[in-house]
Amino acid sequence: MYMNVWAIDKDPPIKVLLVELVHRYGENTLAMINRENHFQAIEICPVGNPELSAYVYTFGQRRGCYGIDLKYPIVTHNIIGENEDQSLEHVLEIIDTHLF
């Protein structure tokens, strides 16, 4: 991540996710994609590969849970709306599998 996580204007659970990602993978491994600037969502990708991304959101989820959409270079392979109400740990596992 190329920013001070605590300085960005995002939902606290999104910030917690970002801090955990920086802790696990370092500061220059993932980048944010700023297509949409939603307070309760963030899209991340490996640095230099924006066609492979994960869109993580807290809107419409139970308290303390996340939704995650997986985006691939071939749009028909995208997984949208199938991973809802996931724990932080499960979202981190999905990100690890999808982006690494």
C-alpha cells in the first residue's frame, strides 16, 4: 500500500483490513485502484497488475463482516456477490489465494 492507512477516509473495518494486509505483505506489494471512492469499499490489486483485483466492501454486510468480489483479466471469470458476510480472516485467505 502506498499510503498512510489511517489517514484515508474509509470505514474503520476497511482500515483494519488494510493494516493487516500491510503487516502480512509489506507496504509495496498491493495497490489501491481508485475507480470508485466509496467510504465502505476498496479495490486492491498486486502492484503493476490492475487487471487482477479484489473489491472488498462492508456495506450491506453484518457488523464485523465483509463482502469480496474477485476480478480477473477475463471478465467472464469474475466472481461477484458470492462471498458475502465473511470474517476478516476468511477475506484475508481469499485475498491470499486470489492475488498471490
